[in-house]
Amino acid sequence: MMDFWKTEERLWREGAPAYEELMTGDCIMVFGPVGILERDRIAESIRAAPRWSSVEMSDQIVREHGGKVVILAYRARAEREGGGAYDACCTSTYIREGDVWRIAHHQQSPV
């Protein structure tokens, strides 16, 4: 099984290319101040934002369902170069498409 925590870190740090590679075709994401986004708007929004230079995840919980769905819940503390810290409670849902795991949903609630 893939290392979901490393994948989450990739999404925080690598930006649009990682999202485009890892998202399902019908992925949805909810970002506190931005709102509800679908796949095309997700990639567009990520391209427009500076990437995070670091992210620390704590209070990590993993739930696996039937070998086809994995849900992550965690608290993130991230920083951008020249910017302040960002704290959020997050969830991500991954689904298995054949032999590949893809992110179908992600949510961030600023703390």
C-alpha cells in the first residue's frame, strides 16, 4: 500500500503537478477561505498560490475501508518562505482505481 503521509506532504509542497498526477477525475476539495473546488479549479488555484516550504502533520489518524478507500485526518502546521505559519485540521480521502491510489477529496479548516 502506498505511503499516504508522504503523498500528503507531496501535495502540500510540490504543487499543481502533484495534484494533477494524484487527483481523481471528479476530485473535490474544500479550502476554508477559498471555498469548494472541483478538479480544474483545484489545479488552477494551486498554480496561483506559493507552495509551502514546510509542513508538519500531527494527530494523524488513518482509516482503511475494504481495501478501496483510505481516509486520513490530521492537524497541519505549514509555512511559506517569507510568510507566517498556517494551522489547519485536514481530511483526505483516497480511493483505489485499479492498482493506483488517487485523492478524491481533501478539506482544510483553518484553526
